[in-house]
Amino acid sequence: MQVTQGIRCPNCGSHAERNYLVSNRQTQTECPVCDYLMITCSLTGKVVEAYAPGIYPGYTGVAKSERLAADRKRPQLPVPGNSARSPQYVALPIP
């Protein structure tokens, strides 16, 4: 037996489908717009198979232009031990 539910895609927000495959004890979520696929075990919740082409490891959710602008605006502090007349400055890393 299979039960189908219309949902929003967790990846792109478009209309997607969630299929409850009772015979296999699996839940399959798929989106035709972004090609998102997630198959999980209905009993344990463990991921059996997953594919999401728009999600990359290390993605920060910040656009590259915003990161570059933040790099230009890094706060600078004087380096200890330099003369007060001509202090040298160092940029702080952005967390």
C-alpha cells in the first residue's frame, strides 16, 4: 500500500510529493523542480538514500558578494609592541 501527500520541498520550497511506502516501511520525498530525493526508514528515521543537487557541503547560506564585502570591512587592531607614532594594524579573521 502507498499513501501520497502533497508537501513543500525542503530544498527549494516548490510543490513536492511525500510517498509513504507501507510495504517497504519507507518514506520517499521527491521534488520534480530541483530533483531533491530523500528516502528514509519509517521506523527508525535513518536515511536510506538522499540526493539534493543544490545543497553543497560547507554551504554557509551567505552570497559570495556579501562575503567579499565583509572581508573589506574587517576590523583592524594595532599589533602590540609597535611604537605609538606608527602602529601596524592586523585584520581579524571573520568567524
